Amino acid sequence: MAGPAPAVAAARTAVRAVLADLPAGSLVLVACSGGADSLALAAATAFVAPRAGLRAGAVVVDHRLRAGSDDVAREAADACRALGLHPAQVRGVDVDGPGGPEAAARTARYAALREAATETGAAAVLLGHTLDDQAETVLLGLGRGSGSRSLAGMAPAAGLWRRPLLGLRRPDTEAVCAALGLRWAEDPTNAPNGPWRRADGGPLRRSAVRHQVLPALAEALGPGVPEALARTARRLREDEDYLAAAAVELADRAGLRGEGEPAGEGGRGRVSDADPVSLDVVVLAAAHPALRGRVLHQAATAAGCPPGALGAVHVAGLEALVTDYRGQGPLALPGAVTARRRCGRLTFGRRGQRGAGE
């Protein structure tokens, strides 16, 4: 008997590897949009999970940003059920947060997925990001002037989140769906001339990178650009893992408190408004800039800044409050967060909140 198509085998192998450490009986949830990437992931997980003694379900997030999105979400959930995933639920979200449509949608989506995992007791949520997504993430980080945290791209595993398909290309996931007879949906919001636009009327940044920048790089540099960017991300992640561990120790000494899952990845958990973030400036000033910048980023996201909206310019402003303080006033950050220095502490709060610097 002939084995599965090569793309199907590769997807199953990738899922099997990322689930290998979970105890028998654990529930994993696949985040499925109905696109080729997540549908291929759903199919591979539906095959692998029961053979590994695991239970597998799915969550479809309806961003409700275009007409008919509820139908697309329902069809995606039906496809997951047909593959054998249970439960397969649809969760609608409101996309109205800061940072532009991409960042707001991402924040709402991850919150819905985390909520679903909590309610179902899931051990992991599988995300369908591919090598192409990784390459785009690296280029977006370069465009923002980000440090190694962003250039290291997305982690294969980070807390609740697991990304089995980071070694596969988009054509591979389409080949999986084609081999298994699965129909996937094309999201018009991913097109450069799609219905989502930035505030200045331009195309979404990731869409522009996908449809314009990467093809231009391939034409100028030859094939293999996405793979090269993904290799760069892997190497930088090794460095980042080491520096992140050192930053945790610095954060503790500086007084950053708060437990739980990072607001994005690699940061500290979101703290409550009743427990504001406050750091010892003397401890931070004595630290190496590579570690200090990480702690400042962690503190800002813990205070409520959307990680995708927090750029190098914001961290530089926080650095100035620590190492070049000349009496400057509060610093406004994304997500209605304000940082100010007083009494030897760098304190973060919500704008309009008592003690936030307003």
C-alpha cells in the first residue's frame, strides 16, 4: 500500500514532534481559520493525536470584520469536525484595540484562543504559522529596527502556543489539502488590495511584505530567501533564549512582578491595574543595555502595551528615562500606557489612571 503524499507525511511528522512531550490524555486545540495552513494542521493533528494517545479539538476565531465571516468560520469548524476534531467551536471577537487592524486582530485572536484553552483544559494550542510567516516576521522586525527578540521570529513552542509547521512552506500546506481533498478558504484581507487598510490608506504591512517585498528580494537575490530568513531566526533565537534568561534575573532584581503567560512571547504576564509595574532605576542603569532593553520591553507589555505595537522608538524613550534623565515628563506608550520616572522608580500605568503620570 502506498504511503501518504510527501507533504502529508511531512506535516504529520512535524505535528508528532511538537506533541511528543505531552502526557497521554492531554487535549490539544488547533487554531483553524479555514485557510490552507491551518486546515493542513488540523488534518495532520486529527491523524497524529489519537495515535499518540491525545485528544484533539479546534477553535475557529471569527474576527467579524467582513460580511460573511460567520459563514466562513462555521464552514471551518464543520471541516474540523469532519476530520474528527472535538470539540470544534467558533468564537467571535471584537477587533477594536490599539496598534492598527493587524495588531488589534492578533490581540483579540490570541485572547479568544487562550480563553478557549482555559475553559477546555487544553495543554496546548497549535498554530498554523509556516516558514513563509516566519520570513515575513523577520522582515517586519528589520523594518521596525527591532532587536534580536523580533528578528528571532516566532518560537516553535512558547508556553501554551506551539507551531509545528514552521519548517514547511505555504505550497506544502496547499499540497496537504489537495492530497486529502480538503477545500480551503482564501482570506481577502491577506491581499494587498484587500478590504483592510492602514490608517494612511496603505496596504497592511504583512500583506505588503508577502506580496511585494519577498518577491522583490527573490528577484534580486535569487531563490531561497524565505529559508535564509528562517535560518537567521533560528540562530538568533538561540542567542535570545540565553539573553532572555539573564533578563529574567535582572527583572526580578529591578522589581518586575507578575506571573502568568506573556502578553506576547518572551515577556512577563499582564499585571492588574491594582498592581502597577514599577522598576528600580539604579538596578536598571547598572545593567548591560542588551538586558535592560529586554526588561523595559517586558515591563511595558506587562503594563498593557500590545507587543506588536511596541517598537524600538518606545524602548529607546524608556531607556532615556533610565540612563539620560533630565527631568523629562511622562512617556506615552501604545495601549494607553504611560511611563514616568520619580523617586528612583520607573512606573508604568494606564493613562487616566491615578498615579499614571497624567
